[in-house]
Amino acid sequence: MLHIGLDDTDSVKGGCTTWLATEVIQELSEFDLVDYPRLVRLNPNVPWKTRGNGAVALTLGKGIGSKKLIGELDGKPFFIFEKSAEKKYDKEQILERVLDLIHKHSMPDSEPGVVISDSFLPEGLYWQGVSNIVTKDMLLESIEGTVSSGLRGSRGIFGAACSLAWSGSFSKVNGISHTWELIGYRNQDNWGTKRNIESSAVRKISNIETVFSCTDLDGKVAMVPNSPCPVLWGFRGTNKDKLIQNFDKLGPEIPSRWLLYKTNQATDDHLRSKEISKIKDGDSVNIEVSVTSKSTIIKGGHRFFEVQDKFNQTTNCAAFEPTKNFRHIVDKLEIGDLLIICGSVNNGTINLEKLRILSLVPRFLKPANPICVCGQRTHSSGKESYYRCKSCSKKYDRPEKVVASSGLELKWYEPPASSRRHLSTPISLMHY
Ligand SMILES: [Zn+2]
């Protein structure tokens, strides 16, 4: 089979590697798609990542047997075939044709890479790339037998190779091996202009079961990007057929292309369980901790608090302003609450992606001081001691503590979809 990996063709100024993949599919039209196109997100913490750090892998061959519609590019339907046969190709020639497209369409400040392979690459390369850093040695060992090239430094070869190493068949973290995204692309004339998608239509499709990350809880649209890229919207879910059946409800702007991707988004593949003493900048972790300080607010509305793991090692956690109401959950935490925290480590602080409350210490309201028979309010004579009236010196027992509600439940909490990481599993999909 012909496997093509692509990465790092876009930048904050525009472009999109998935759109370039649709160009590649059109260019190589003598081939059929014999597996789902794969959109693979890699370590969100690498310092040189492009916007979403997403690479694309295509598997091409000669399709046989029954076929299924998975995309439409400028009026032409594209199918995936149930079975496939080998089709002869020359890797060098394919590379030249793909590089031509990259020359034409990649952003000038990107460092694109392409890898052409006859097979999937070893899965270990993917796990390294999603949760850690792939070294040059690891890369060279993994891409032996492939042909690869790139532009302007070709950093994208790393991501392109990692995407060819992701099969989407395994889960290390929470049982979710893959999800789906149906991406709609804009007519080229519209690139850079405001996208015309009714929020009422988005709300309607966001209620479909198995669909996720269309809107924030407050109704804000999360599936329509604001960048000048070719993407009109990204429709995500765990059931691919529901996406194909419902995307045409989005409008009035309609996509000139759409394509279904199998993806590692929402799998939590980037998270690793670690002791606090072993975490380092760039890690994404899930750790069981107890809260050791109340949250403090700094300028800009960011929240910080301290936690400790079972080895009594402490670290700081942060919930930044874009996490919106998630910060109010953090504000309600008390010292002694037990949590599972998920997030990435930056400057020695864990930036929270979500948290699960395992147990809550009791909360108490401070009861009102008793009123003396003489009508004066009494005063406490010290911690755990009685109350005393200052005018007639009568003593009173401390009133019973009043149990207060924490305002929290033993469950997962997360920031809104629009500030969520692509790799982070939304809590609607968490099984526990
Ligand atoms: Zn009194």
C-alpha cells in the first residue's frame, strides 16, 4: 500500500495541512483511498508546534469491493473501499508530485515534511511523538526504507512519520483508541473572510448523540475556527455515520470540499501517570493529588493552587483565564480535597486540562456568635473555647458548626470546548 504522511505546512497566518491533503488526494487520483485519512495530533507541548500540531496520513491503493462515501472535493465524490489490492507506484515519483503541491500551497514560514512509505511505521514512534520528543536518531531508525523530503528545514518530517505510525487501534489511557472529524473546507475565494455559519444550526447538531465539542456550555460556537485558514468547520464525534448524515444541516455557507478523518483527537493519548518529583516541562500528566492550598487569583483572572501527591511532593496547578467557568470550580476547592488532575507542565506548573474530584473534605459555615440574655452579642474566647459576653461576663458554649455545601460533585470538570486541547478527552466521553 502507498502511505503518505504530511506535516507542518501551515502557520498562524493561514494554510492547513488537512486541506493540502485534499489536494494530494486529487493529484493522485489514479489511486483509491483504501483506509480512512488520518488526522494525528502530536505532543501539544513541543516548543515549535504549528497551531494544532496536527499531521495527516493517507493510505492509497486500488480499491475493490463495496465502497462508502467519505468526502467530496469540488463536486467529485471520494470513497473508501472495503478491500484493496496492490497498485504499483514509484515512491520517488510520488514524492515529487506531493512536493510540487507543498511548494505551491504551504505557508512561507512553515517547515513542511513528507514521508512516503510502503507500510505503517512502528507504532512506538507515534507514542513517543504524542507524549514526548522524537529525537533525530529515533526518526532515522523509524523511517528506514521510506523516502522523505521537505522544505525550509523540513521539521515536518517528524510529524509526518509519526502520523504513519498511528493506526488508531490502541488506547493507553482511557479506552478511546480514536474518534472522527468531518472537516468542511471553504471555497478559496472566501479564505480570510468571516465564516457565515448560523449558531442555531450549530446548536441543533451539537445535540446529536455521539457528537462533541461543537459548542461551549454557554452556547458559544466552538467548531468554527476564527483563523484565516481554509477550514469552514470541524464536526467531531465518535460515530462517523452521524457526522456524514448531519453535516449538511450547517449553513448557510456550504463547504466546497469535505472529508472524513479518523483521528486521535479526544483520546488523551498524550497523558502519562507520573510522580510529581519526576515531572518536567513539556510533559502532559494525569496524577492523583490532594489540595494543599486555596486558589489565589492573579491579574488577568488566572488561578493558581498547590497540590501534593502520595509521596508528599508538591507542585503548582494553574487554571488560566480562557478556561472561564472552570476557574470557579478551582476556587471552591479546599485543602484536603482529593483530585485527579490532567494537564501539561510548563515552568514547573501544571496547566489544567481537566480534573476529577475523588473526595471532598467537609465544609463548615461559621455560625453566628450567640446573643447573650442581656441582648449583647458574645465573643469567642479563643479557638475551641467558649463565648463570652463582654458586658455581663456570662459564658456560652460554642454553637454547633453548620455543615455547608461545597457546590461541587464527585465527578470530572473541564474547561469549555473552545479552550480545550485537541487531544484532551471531553468529559462527555469519559467512562469513569
Ligand atoms: Zn450579657
